[in-house]
Amino acid sequence: MRHSPNHDLLRRSRLLLVTDPRPDLTERVAAAVRGGVGVVQLRDKTTPRERLLPLADRLREVCEAGGALFTVNDDADLALRSGAGGVHLGQEDGPLAEARELLGESAVIGRSVGTLEEAREAVREGADYLGAGTIYATPTKSDTGPISGPRFLTELARADLGLPFYAIGGITAETAAEAARAGAWGFAVVRAVLDAPDPESAARDLLRYLERGSG
């Protein structure tokens, strides 16, 4: 794995928060970071890039103040312009090498994977972490592809690819224990934290499942 302050943050971060558009997003992200979220990924498929820049700047400041890593979903140019620490790429988001050339070696670049072969290919192309799933059905995204199920997490853990991997898709208080037992290194969540009455407590609770699962 690469070595930089961004990569050091990644290695310590077992809870990744993916955002969705909402009026009180900044406040909820700040609470989640206080609860232990170590990576915040800005995801907004509808707002034009220029209008996203002020939000990206605010979220980056929240993350810097709380010791978390701020990243952007899909858009390496927005990541560069906002001073983000990295970008997350889906399977259809183009070559990882292009994002690496734009953002540099200190950037954290993740790749979504739904099969073991996709995971191995992500390792070959130089990904820093994997978003593994979709593990459970989720209403957050309509284009998730096939449901992998927790067995995929076990396959990744046994393959020992040398990268952190975050279980994504339907990770909630009800499914977290099973996902952790299956071998998830970390969780990537949206609603489980952002929809919670207390995002700080919700983040802490999810981290406890990971601690028990690896214990």
C-alpha cells in the first residue's frame, strides 16, 4: 500500500460514510465524524459540479477538523478542485490510472467490486481500497447490480488481497453483525448513519460490530 497522510487515515478508518443530498448534511457529517467515521465520500449525481464545490469545501473542512479523510465519488476533477484526499470509482468510471495521473500518488483511490475477479483486477490497476458489494438490497441506489451477499465478504477475506475492503449496500444495525462475522474489514454506509436520530451514536454502534466481528 502507498504511504502518505491520506493513506495513513485510510488504514485507520473502518467506517466510510457516503453522503446523499439533504439540507443538514454538513451537521450530520460532523456528528458522524465525531462518532468515528474515518472516511467521508461526497456522492451527488444530480447537482452540477460548480454548485457542488462549496459543499465539497465545507465537508473537507469538517473532515480536516475531525481527523477524517474527505473523498469524492466518481469525479476526479471535483476531487482535485476541492482539495479532496481521493476519489472512489465505480466499474464504469474509467481507468484508475487516469485518476491517479490527475490526483497523484498521495491520493486515495477506491474501486467498486462485485466479484473476486473484479477485486483482483482492482488490485492490479493500483486501487487503494475496495467497495465490496452490493451485499444486501438497498433503496439508496437503483443501479447496484446483482446482490453479492455476505458470502462475498468471506471470499475477499480469504483471498487476502492486501487492501482494506468496505462492505457496501444495505449495511444497517440489523445486518451489520452478519456482515462483520462474514469478514468485512469495514462498512460503507449511507442511511444507517445519516438517517439516524443521532448520527454520532449510530457510527459508534456500527464500529462496535466490526470490533466484535474481528475479535
